[in-house]
Amino acid sequence: MSATLPDILALDFDGVICDGLIEYFDSTKKAYQQIWQSEEISDRFAPSFYRLRPVIETGWEMPILLRALVLGIPESEILQDWHKTASEIVKSEGLDKSAVVQKLDEVRDKQIKNNLDSWLALHRFYPGVIKYLQQIINSSVKLYIVTTKEGRFVKQLLQQQGIDLPQAQIIGKETKRPKYETLRILRDRHQVTGENISISFVEDRLKALQQVAQQNDLSFVNLFLADWGYNLESDRHLAQQDARIELLSLEQFPQKFIE
């Protein structure tokens, strides 16, 4: 049992609640075929794609990552400087970020409309997490999902697991703002004059946590790196050296956030 539960628990979705690696590759393949007018992409790229998933910051980069693999760019080069690799591909091939986003979202929307059960089946939830969410919803802690995934996709996936979280508590890519700004909004929404509010934020991407840590007015937010998510060993090592960030295992999750 946690001794000091937060007033607000903000959770990332992909890499904290849901493991969508299989769906990522499936949707990315379909979007890739449309963007590059190519034949069906071989599944032989899947293992490399899964290993390199931690370099992705937002979903639009996934077809770019697959393009890098198709072009034969070594994994080591992608890991060393993904932003440089991605920028070079986008520039050299005249790609438009918004068009890539649109293709990926269209693929997912079509799957949801025509093959919902198949699309849902491509997602796996981390062990125990759905039970933890249900317990949190029934507790004094206010739960929010803060993600770069489209909110409508998150809602579909949670509903399939029997979790009907209000739309206002699912803050997705459509808000078009950094996560630290969302945390400010949550603080202001729930702050009571004269009282301190506590927020815990669990994220699997180290950079997102570091960005929060750089905001002086958010120094009260407790930051946790989910070690079961899409991050590298080097990320976990850096988190352990950072006084503002706590490395969190899935086994520790209920001890921190459940009554």
C-alpha cells in the first residue's frame, strides 16, 4: 500500500499501459505501402522495428523508421542519431509530416471501421495494468491518460478492456501541446487556493520526463520512468542518475499508486 498517494496520476499510454508493437508494425506497413507506392513489406523487418521502437517520439516517425530499414541503414546508426537519420529521409524524399500522419491515421481508422476485433487483438496490455487502472478509478486518485496517441484510439482500446474513462481524462495527440503543458493545465484545473496538489507522471520516454524536469513551476511533480516500456538500457541508466526521476518497475506500480 502506498503511504502517500498522489492527487493526480498522469499515465502515458503506449509503453506504460499498452504494448502496441504488433499493431505499430502492421499499421506502419500498410501506411508505408501507400506513401511509397510499394509492394507488401516483408515481416523480416519486424524484429529490427521492435528493437528500434524506443527512438520514436511521435507516431508519424514510424513509417520513416521502416523506410530507414528498407533502405538498409544500420540499426547502430539509427540508434546513434535517429533525428538526423529521420530528417535526412524526410528531406531527400520530399515528405510532408502531416501527410504521413494522415496516412497512418487513415489506416487505423479503416481497420477500426472494418476489422475492429482484429485491430484490437493486435494490442497487448502489460500484466496487471488493467486491474490497476480499475482500482485507481475507484480510489481517491484522479486518473488521466496523457499520450501522443490519438485519444479516440485510446478510448476504443480501454473500452474493449471494460474501462470507460471520460473523454476529458484522455488527453491525446489532438491537443497539440507538449506533455509538460498538459501537466500545468491539470494542476490549474484541480488546484485549490491555499492547498498544495500532488501529481505523479509515469512515462516510458526519458526525454518527456526531462522536459518536465526543466520546468521550474513543475518541480512538485513526481516523475517516473516505466522500465517495462519503450526505452533503452542507456535511458534507464540515465534515469537512475537523475535526482528528479525515479525508475519504476511494473511490480512497484501498485505499491506507489493504489490504496
